[in-house]
Amino acid sequence: MNSRRFLLVASATLALLFPYDVLGAPNGPAQSNTAQAAPDNSKQNESQVKTADNQQNAKADRVTTANIRKAIMADKDLSTYAHNVKVITVNGEVTLKGPVKSEEEKQKIASYAAGVVPADKVTNSITVKQ
């Protein structure tokens, strides 16, 4: 048996014997249909004018956004949706956008933002996903 054919047979055999990689993720196309789809709100964000991409590059605005983002990420009780809320700061005014799983998450994120800037400088455009 030549070495190329041997490697092909050996790799196919290993894939059948060990269907998971070293991190525990399934190898190859055989995946369960019960896996949860990753949260994706791309279609919702397409129509929005203010985005993190067109946020100004002022240092104070970047620091404000970073501080709010740190507070949100530190709360491990929030859902993945909540951790992915968009935080946009322009001239000290903060806009929060994106879906979350509950009204409680929406209020928590707004309170984190209000802990960094005055509450009257926060526009909460977060939606509750139903």
C-alpha cells in the first residue's frame, strides 16, 4: 500500500473512531439537529443608522463605550443576546441597541450605562425578543 493511500485510510478510520476533536466539538458533517442556532440579529441591524462601525473615534467616547461594555460582560447572568447589545457613544451620549431575552435584561443594561454616564444621556433602543 503506498503512503498516500495509507494516510487516507488511516485518517478516515480515525474520523470514524473519534468523532470529536480535542475540544469536544463534532468532527465532520455529522452534527446533531438539536444544536441551538447562534443568536443572529444581522437583519435587524441592517436598517439602523447609528452603528458601532460609524461611531466617532473620540477618546472619551471610546472609554465610555468600553466601561459600559465591561459592566455588561461582567454580568454572567445576562444572555448571549444581552452580551451582544450594541453600545454606541457619540459626544458623550450613549445609544443601546439590539435584542435581549427579557425586560429585566433591558433594564439591567440601561442601569449599567447610567452608572457610567448620566441617565438622561442614555437612549435605550433595546428590544425584547419574543
